Amino acid sequence: MAVAKVARPGAPVEAGALFVAATPIGNLDDVSTRLKTVLGRVSCVAAEDTRRTGTLLRSLGIRVPLVSLHAHNERSRIPELLARLRAGEDLVLASDAGTPGISDPGMRLVGEARHAGIRVTPLPGPCAAVAALSVAGFPADRFHFEGFLPSRQAARRARLKQLEAVPETLVFYEAVHRLTAALEDMQEVLGSERMAFLARELTKVHESAYGDTLAELCAAAAAGAIVARGEFTLVVAGRVPQEQDERTLDAVLRPLLEELPTRQAARLAASITGCPRRLAYGRALAVRASPGPDS
Ligand code: SAM
């Protein structure tokens, strides 16, 4: 397969190309024909983890030199890689798994190569976030990719608070040892009734999925019903305005209903929250009919 070289302004005419390669997130059969072809003809692969990419190359029967390029050496590696590209070598950039730059290193090299006028081209393929979204059944015409939340609880909750009003579907990466804590914080901050979808070990032998409210997912995690091994991507529904309005209304209505008749409490709650009166009245009837959280 011919790989067209188009010199960019500022780049030497014979400059090479940087191929940004997505690699499997589990199933090695997800390697594309194009990825195999390009790997077979480049002079070097810049890999986040040379051992892991080496295993992939061996499974494909391809021998090509590897150089490491990870979060801690990306900056210092760039001059050498740019020099090779300028000299006409074609290189592949690969992360451990999935698409480079998506919660993975690579962004700096790509930026500097572009800046130098080098041709940068994607070899598109697996990405855990997109794979999880594609099977979650949640709206994905627009979505918010959050990646990893902060590991400390206070910072995690503060970030979730900022995401609480986002109407688009949310996508998170989470390490297995923080999964339960993250789910509990999500339940607390985003609300227990929010729908969520937990994708585990996508494309691997033990791929599994759990879809339910955050409350149910938390209960399942606490009961050990979610296998606490492997890799997880979490898709959470965006804020449904009505649901949020109802929660706010209920909180405002509870003390008002202790002192006032239903209709009057509803009118006051509607003007305090800015919610429609009809909705406030409906919630007032529901709250009156149901025991409060403290009773
Ligand atoms: N660049 C990668 C991509 O495009 O998917 C993501 C790299 S990020 C460092 C790794 C995280 O992606 C994991 O902690 C997990 O949250 C998610 N992930 C990777 N592989 C996965 C899989 N097979 N199933 C579910 N989630 C996965």
C-alpha cells in the first residue's frame, strides 16, 4: 500500500510521516490491515511501553525497532524523533492500548511534529471511551469525555460537582481500586437515580457490562456483584433537567409542607426554585404522601 507523502510548508521535501496508531484494548483481532501494513514498513515505533507494544508486534510477526516514549520522557525524546522525521523516516506512535493522546501520552510529540510541518496522520481504531459509548445505549450525538477523575476524594467530589449540571452523557475512565469510591461519590453528587453503564474488560474474554442506576451499581459493587478485576469505563447519563428540578423542589418543599398547606407551599417552592408551579404542586402532593428521608 502506498502512503502518500505530502510535504507541509516548512518541512523538508523528503520529510517522513508520523502515524498515530490506535492499538487493541484487548482483542488482538482488532488490529486493522492498514496498521499491520504501516507497522511493516516504518523504521521505528515510539511506544509508551516497549514491552507491551513488542508483544503486539511479535503476535503480528513484525520486526521493527522500538523506542520508549512515555509521560516522563516525552519532552526529552521529541528532538531525536523530530530529527528522524525530518530526515525522511516514517515513524509510528503507539500507546499501551487504544488511541494515543486519549488519557495517554503523545499529544506533545504530535503538536511539535505538526508545528514543524511534518505530516501527522491517524491510524484510527480502538478507544475504550468510544467502545463503551457505542454499547451503552445512551445519547452519544454529543458527549463529555472526562477520562480519569482526581484520585483524592475531596478533589473528585469537587470535579463531580462541576459536572453535575452537564446535560450530555459523561464518560469516565477509572482504575479498579478506586471504582467503588468513585461510584459512591457519583451517587452522592450526581444523584442516586442517575442511570449509568459500567463496561468491564471490553473486547476481552471476560468482557462484562452492568447497567443500572448509580444507587444500584453502588449496591452491586458493595455486595461484590461486580467483578473487581480488570479495566473499567463508566458511562453516566447527563443531567435530566426534570429529575434535577424534582430533587431541588423536594428539598425546598419538605420544610415548607411542615408549616403550610399544600397549595401555598407549592407556590412558594415554585417561586424559590424557579420551577413551574404545576411541577411544584405535583411534587408537593408526592412529598406529602411519602414519608420524609428522616422519618
Ligand atoms: N488511550 C486509551 C483509549 O483510547 O482507550 C485509554 C488509556 S487510559 C490510560 C486506560 C483506561 O482506559 C483504563 O484505566 C480503563 O478505564 C479504560 N480501558 C482501557 N481498556 C479498557 C477495556 N478493555 N475495557 C474497559 N475499559 C478500558
